[in-house]
Amino acid sequence: MIHGILAEFRNPLDLMHAAEKVRDAGYNKFDCHSPFPVHGMDQAMGLKRSKLGFVIAFFAILGGLIGFALQSWTHSIAYPLTISGKPLFAWQAYIIIIFALFVLFGAISAVLGMLHFNRLPRFHHPVFYSENFKKATDDGFFISIESEDSKFSDTETKSFLESIGGDNVELLEGDDE
Amino acid sequence: MKFDSTTYRISNPEPLGRKFLYTGLVFLLLSAFGWVTNHEQFYFSYLVSFMFFITLGLGGLFVTLIHYLTHSVWTIVVKRIPETAMRTLPWMAIFFIPIIFGMHDLYHWTDYDAVAQDAILSKKVGYLNTPFFLIRAAVYFVIWFGLGSLIHKFSIQQDEGHESDIYQRLRRVAAPGMFLFALSLTFASFDWLMSLDPHWYSTIFGVYIFSGSYLTIIAFMTLFTMFIQRRGILKNEVTIEHYHDFGKLLFAFTVFWAYIAGSQYFLIWYGNIPEETVWFLHRWEGSWKSMSLFLIFAHFAVPFLVLIFRASKRNKTVLFAMASLILIMQFIDLYWIVMPTLHHHGVHFSWMDITTFVGIGGVFLFLFWKNFTANAIVPVKDEKLQDSIKFLNP
């Protein structure tokens, strides 16, 4: 089974320009691989803004509500004890815990959400079948186009990648898992 | 007024400056009539307005110091705005003179007979006494004058082509300058605002004033940049990316202000010691209570909920509204700190609140505009200027 096509580019600038051409050619299931972050790559690839912020907002607010409910229930319903002359429903004192849980839930959901959207953790990926791809952690810059893309075709995509300056263009065979 | 986009200089700026100056002087004259009719009200209104422009200048000093400490790129194109705001601080020493005359009306601790009979105040007399108060004020103004002129000197040298190690030198000024800034701001806010209620103390008070002063300068920078861009100045140099960063800072420091205000309130509420809680008790009396709640709503909740979205930080209309709101709220915040000392039982607006504000504000803008247009309005020889203009948010 063919997973996709991998092409190598000489430097980060070539990679960025190639990404723009792949984007403009209408591909949307492709990825860029480089040893370090390349500024402006998000726009070059035509990536949309991440949905992560909304996930974090949801869980952060949920955390705040849990913090409020927990304190007001224990303090004024379950164990109504007067502590240092404060009223049973002392909302001022709750704010710190509400804030802390808000931040805690937000931070944890940010990490887990990031992993989810990146489809991590995973132990293998078909690009690793390529010997040449080992350079991606050192000095190699790659674009991989997946066969699931509606515009994908073995021969045309290959010649397209060659036409925009890709070297060592190779088919990636093997399953995703 | 004409703008030369190659040298970045504004020629013939005097007419606008004169407008600011005359407006200021007329309103100061009106305030002087107020002094004749009700000098106590005059001094308190005057103190609020004075502190507003002091915190604006101090915010400018802070933004400048942090710019040279971090060598941030995006601020380069707008850095002359806080730098100029910082240079108005020494001039504020002139506006301090009425406060010296009004000390007896403003500060209860100047009444030595009352202090002698007061167990708490008599212990504070080593710090809160007239000569030491004046010496401290002089020290603050000397610090602000020294830092301001030193930084300005180097910054202008850069325009003349002494590129080599200007940032190194400025960093050497900015690092110790940061300590001097923090100490002078803290003690100035203790002296001029906190001692209005001499029994009360809050160690976080300086940070509270700092958070407001940072908000003020960023809001001022936003509005001033919009103001000059409307007149065709820096039209292509300041982009939506710079406004986006202003929005981010406004948002961040809205949260910071609320955090500090909340911390101050919370610790006092928790401790429940009468000598500390009395300050909040005064601000919970009559219509002061509404103003306290309004502060939470309009100084925190509104800017927080509006500026949290990326789209609103990149929308100039929304940003204009928020920057204006924050400036107004900073004024109300200072009003809320100062005025309950005079009007114990509720908010009591006076026309002098407005006239002193416009009066000092007019002269402030005159000084600001004069200093701003005296040199190129962006550091033309800065090697990273082009990077700053082309800067993009991730």
C-alpha cells in the first residue's frame, strides 16, 4: 500500500517556497519536515489557526466551575463551620482556588489537546521507511504528500514535486500503523 | 505640519503644540478660580490629575528601560513615544509646587498636634514629616531627570550615526535604572497617594500603581499612534502587527492589574485588621460602593472579555475603544484612591476634576509634542529598524 510521496529540498527557503507551490496546487494533506522551526511556514502551508484555544477555554472554565462548586458545597453545605469570623459563603476566599483550578485545567487540556491534534503519541510513521528521511533531524528538508489527498496520483504528484525542485523523490510504502 | 518620510521628521509642528499649550493654560487658569472658591477640593482634584500624568510618564520610563534591557525589535519603530513621555517627568516637578502648598489640606500627617496625640502616627513620624517628604520628592525628580536625559542622549547619538555600541551602553544604564525606577515609583506612590490615609498601609501599593501606569502608557501609545497615522505620519511603518502587540499588552496588564488589586483586597479581607480594612470600608460607603464595583466591571471585566480574542486586538476600532476606556478607568482608579479622603460619604464630582485634568493634560501634551518633534520620530539609524517595520506576529 502506498502511503505517499517524499521529496527533499536543499534549504529552508526552498522548502518554504515549495510548500507554497504545493498549497497553491490544491493539495491539503501534506506535511513539511525540517530539523528546526521555519518562521512563516504556517502561512506557506496554508494552515488554519489551531482550534486548541477553544478546547483550553472550555476546560479552563469547567475547572473554575468545579473549584467554585467544590468550595461552596464543602464550606457552606457539607461542613458549615465558622472560620476566623468569616461568613459561611465567603466567595472572596474561593477566588484563589477557582483561579488555580482554572489555570490547572487549562494547562493540562492544552498539553493533552496538543497531543490529540498532533495525533500523538504514536510509535511509527511511514516516512520512517525512507533511509533518506533520517536527515530530517540533521540537515534535510522534506515535503511529504499523503496518498489520501484527493489530488494524489503516483505519477503526477511525483513529477509535480520534481518540477518544483524536489530531489530524491520517492514513494513511501507501508501502513500508517 | 508636514512629514518627511525619508528623514522621519515633522516640520512646522508649532501650531498644534500651541493649541495644546493654550488649552492647558486656560484650563489651569479656570482651576485657579476654583482654588479661590474651594481650595481643599482644588488640591484633591489637582492631585488626581497630577498623578495621572506622573504615572503616564513613569510608564514611558518603564517601557523604555525594558526595551533597552531586552533589545526587543517590534518596539523600535514606536520607541520614541515612551521615550518622550519619560522626558516629561522632570517638568512635572513644576506641577508638584501646588501640592507643596496644599500639603496641609491633603495630608493629615502634616498636622503635628494631631500626630502627637495619635499612637500610630507618632510612631510613623520618622518617615512622614514635611522636610523628609520634600527631600524624597526632590530625589524622585532627580532620578527621573537623570535617567531620562541619559537615555535620551544615547538614543539621539544613535541617530547621528554613533551606532557601534549604543545598545551596550544603554543596557548599562537600563539595568541599574530598573532598580531606581522600581524604588522611586514605589516610594512616590507611598508618599503622594498612600499617605493620604496615614494610618493605612499596603506593601503591594507600589505594584498596584505600576500596573496602572503600564496600562496608561500602552493605551496612550496606541491612541497617539492612531492620532499621527490619521495625519499621514508613519502610515506604512506602523502596521496592524504593532497594534496587535499593543492589544496583547493591554490585555496582559488588565489581568495583571486585576491580579494585584485582588491580592491587595484579599490579604486585607483575610487578615481583617481594622487599621487595614478601614481603607476599603471608606470605599464601600454610599456611592463609593458603586464606584468600587464599577472599577471591577470596567477596569477588568470589559477589557478582559473584549481583548481576549485575537480578532479584536487586530481591529483598530475595537482597540481604539479599549485604549480610551483604559485611560478613563486609570483616571477613575486614581480618583477612587484619592477622593474618599475628602468626601467620606459618597462620590461628589466637581468641575475642578475636569479643569485640572485638561489643564495639566494640555501642558503635558505641549511638552510631549515639542520633545517628540524635536528629533526624528523613529530611530533612523537603528540597524534593526527595517526588521521592526516588517515584523509579523506568529
